[in-house]
Amino acid sequence: MEGYRVLIGNLQDATWYEEIPVTRINFSKVLNGTGKCDISTSPNPERSAFKDKISSDLLKPGRSTIYIEKDGTIVGAYILWEVFVIYPSNRLRLIGEGFWSYFRKRIINEDALYTNTDQLLIGKNLINGALTAMGQLGKIVGLSVTGTLITSGILVDRNYYGYQRRIVAEAVEDLANKEDGFDFDITSTWIAGSNPPTIANEYQQYYPQKGTVGDIVFDLDANLLRISRQEKAQKVVNRMFMIGGGTAEDTVLTTSYNMGSMSAENYPLLDHKLVKKDITEVSTLVTYGMRELAKRSQLYEILTVELDPQSVETRLGTFTTGDIVRVKADRGFISINKYYRIQTYDVWVNESSNEERISVSLSTVEATI
């Protein structure tokens, strides 16, 4: 597969062992979430030429890492969680999830209490606490937080009690997914000039958001192979009931409205409720409810485009999750010329057909250049 390499490494540090031959690569990148990879190995690993490269000692689910490189740049980094063996070919299927999946398996088991503290500092501390637990036993892939942004100017109160046993990833996601929240990512890059070649993995936070508003245009007449658009109203809400901490009559309750949805857009009253038992402050619950209402008070639009991987504007590496791009398409019912934000992208590479496909999922934004 031209330009691609798949490297197997060790989860406990940043080392990588070996490049392995593969026939098929499928991987994804998700904004503020966990992407996945699904890889099929090349020739029978019992052949002497590949026995050392594809061995059970190197491919241990839950202990090994997978790095995907394109033209010298690491474009995907994953924890190997599953291995399938297919007989009689003895080809292997390697399934992994992004490094963020590790923090879905980590628990906050000691009190972490914050008053009037910058949200980014809290986010960094939660990750650092997971990495340094039990005398550094929580450390993975040499993950660093030394360069993590810790100042946004947004001060919040958050109490994570050990008895709640909060999942680290969910705590950070909840902290980030609010009004004036932030984006986060785990980046993997080659360290320039390192010998042997070494990978730097870093936890990054972005305020107000990750990505750039650039000059990239996804144009059906120029660099798009396919476009699909779906509008859904099942999740439209204009009255949001939030249920916070407490019991019985002491439960913290708030209600938020979008009157414009009913008076100007002619929607009927549409209710929804969310339970956030870890939130006990009314103001915090109101803020969370207003953000959720804003996201749910309009039609849910799903826009997916397939890019031309050979185009200068749309080849892999010219964009990333969080970037804001202009999408242009004028075909019958689809008439689009506005800005969208990249939420997810999926890449498929097949050696036998010499095919590379890139699919991108986008969300609407209010942006100007």
C-alpha cells in the first residue's frame, strides 16, 4: 500500500517493535472521542520471512499498540484490543481503539475537589492522576501532559468523590461538553532527529476549539466523489428538564426553554430529560441544560462526503478533526454552500485493489472567514 506503514508497539512505553505486512487497513479519527482501526495482515505468519514480524509475543491484546503512518506522518494510533485468527490462511485481523479508550478503563477512586478552577487545569489533572496512579503504573505510551494547555479563563466548580467511582474519560468528556467548553486529543508524532526513531504521544487540550478555519473547499464539482445529507427531527427538543443530585424532594431540578422554536419555527412543545446526578449546583445544571437544549433544538443534520484521495485539497493530511471547511454541492435536492466542522473521518486502504477511500462526517457551524 503506497505510502502506508503499520507499526506494532508496546502500550507501557513509546517504543515500537516492527513494521508488519498488511493487506487491508481501516481506521478512523473522532473529535473528542475514540477512533478505531481494523487491520488484516498480509502473508501467512508461519512463513519464515514473517514469523518474527507477526508473532503472538508482539501482538498481545490490551498490551500492544498499533501506529499507522502515511508518507512519514503518523495518522492513527491505537490500543490493540482484539486479535482474530482465520484458518487455513492464518491471516490475522487486528482490531483496536484510540488511546483515549484507555481512559474509559480508568476510575477516579480518590477525592478530587475543585473550586473556582480553570476547566483546562481540571482536565489535565484528571488525566495526569490516571497516568501517575499506583506509582506510575497507570502510565501508557510515554503519554505526556507537560505541554497541555491549562488556561482558558473559564473557572468552574467540580467535585469528583472517590465513592462515585467516576470513569476518567467520562469525567473529562462531561467537563469539555458544556457551554464554553473545550476540545481535547491525544497526538502522536515522530520526534525529529531521534535515533532510533521515537514517537512522542501527548495529551492536548484546545480552547475555544481544536482545528482551523481554513481555505479548504469540499466541492462536488472538484474533489468530492460522493455526498449524502440526512435531516432528522426525532431528537428535536424545545423544553429540557435536567435532574441533578439529591433524593426525593431534595433533588436539584432545572428547566430550560427555546421559545423561538415554538413561536417562530412552529414546532409544538417537545420535551426531553437528562439525568446528571453528579451535578448538585443549580447554576452548573442550568449551564449544562442550556448547552444540550441548544444542540437539540434544531433539525439534526448528518452530512457525509467521500473525498478524492488524490486531490491536493482533500488527500489525507490536509485536514484534521475540528477543522472548519466550506462544502459546495448543487445537485437537485442537495443545494449546499456553507461551512461545516469535521467531526469524524474514516479511511479504507486495500492492497489487492490498490484503493484508498476517505469518508468525512461533518456538522454545521456558524462561521465566517
